Amino acid sequence: MDPIKKMISATDPLRDDPSGAVDGEAALRRILSEQTASSDSIPAGVVPFPDRRLRRARLAGVLTLAAAVAAGVLVAINLGPLTSATLPAATTSASEAPTPAATSPAPAPSTTTPAVVRPPAPAWKSFTDGTGQATFEHPIGWTITESPQTSDAGAFNVVQVKNSAGRTMATLRLVYDGAGGPVCQEPKPFHTLDSVVLDIPQKASKLKEFPRGPSAFMFRVIESDKVYGSMALSDIVLAPGRETCGLDNTILAPDGVPFVHFGDALWLEASGREAALTFDSVVAAKAYMKTQEYQDIKRMLVSLELRPLN
């Protein structure tokens, strides 16, 4: 018998009655045969009715308490320690979701690269010298002075071109005689950094006497104590890697036109004397080619047109 049944059995007042089980028929015969007499006494072992009801009430309470204790023990054994359940978070159905306030979309960042502002290219104009033999273009704002002359051989002229700051950019010489180049004791290496062949005819008779290359614009430098440069027209082509005492800046020109020099120096000497351009290195000379000044001078020299007088 388990402990709970033992507890319930122990509380039954009739279970421990020493008189044992009561025979109902024997008790009835005894009552009928014995003398009838009223008595207020209660047989031993019989509990009065009110006390019996009270004992039964107490027994019910004990049974309830025992059941509760047993239930608690079983729950504790099978389920472990009790924990409080966490309430689910409040949720909102899609139909009940609040409508967000309307907002203006943020402007997208601009990915357009700003245009590079470049100064406008200078306007150009055409110039024809006083003898009518030479025509070229130059930027507006540059000034020109000339000294046209005549001789028994024909008309000739010297024209100077200066920029807006008054610095000489080039000189045009139309001459019938030309002096020889300088004599030097120590030639220096030179480099041709830029060259453009021009469509200028040459004196056929002079080509036999002075074999030359085609007339061309040239930017050449001589490496000496510094790097000296010259921008001019020339038809004397020197082999790369050679050394020179000076560079001749003249062209034969067409028949009926004098010898022509158009550029910054009639001769570029290895010593750098009267050189128009001086640089610290050949790299610096190449960088000068990217400047607006270089581009303007080059365009002006390349635009030269020559014609004989009628």
C-alpha cells in the first residue's frame, strides 16, 4: 500500500473499532428480545452523530491537503522548476500597420563631372609684309613693325612680331645675302624635338649649290652648360646624334624671293649667345611645347606663305 492510502486508512474511525464487524441480524434480534428501555448512553466505540460529521469533515480536509501535496510533488518531479512564461511581443497585422508619413525623396548626388573652363583661344588675323612677298597669321593683340627696303637686287624687308607684353616672338627677314655661321672650337650635341614640313617651293638653282632638305618648322635644342633652344624655319637637316657649333635657321625660298629667315634667331650658337630660349634640361624644353605660347608661335611660323614679285 502506498503512503497516501495508508494516510487515508489511518483516519477511518471504524477501521480500528475493537469490536470488529457488526452483525446486523443479530443486533436486530437482540433489540426485539431485550427489554425496551430508553437510554441516553451510546455504545462504546460509536461516535455520536455530530462528532462523526466533524470527523468526516476533518478527514475530507486531510484528504484534500494530501492530494494537493502529492500533486505538487509529482509536478515538481516531472516538470522541473516552474518558470513564468514570457508574453509574446505585441504584433500588428498588415491591415493595422500605421501608414508612414509622406516624405520627399532626397535628391540623388550629382555624378556630372564639371566642365573644365579653358580660356578662349585668341582671335587671329592675317598680315602681309610691305613688299608683298610674305604673308602669315598672328594672334590679335600682337604687334608688328617692319622696315621695307629696296636695293639693286630687289625688295627686302625685316619684320618684328611682338606679343602683347612687348616681347619679340619672331623676326621675318627677306635678305639676298646671308652671312656664314659662327666658328667654334667645341661642338655640342643637339636634338630636334618638333618638326613640320611646309609646302614652300625652293630655288631649283640653289638646290644644286646648297643641297638641303625640305623647308620645315623646327624646334631644336643644343645641350651645353644649359639647354638652349630655337623655334624657326630651316631646311638644313642634321643627322640625329651629331654635334654642332650652331644651327642655321634659313630657307632657300621660291625663285624670285630672297633668302628667308623666320623665327627667333638667325643662328643658334652652341655657346647660347643671343639664344631666345634657355632651359635647365631637355625635359623642361619638352614641357615648354605644351604651353600656349609655344603653340601660338608654331602656328604663326607654319602659316608663312611666300610669293615672288611680278
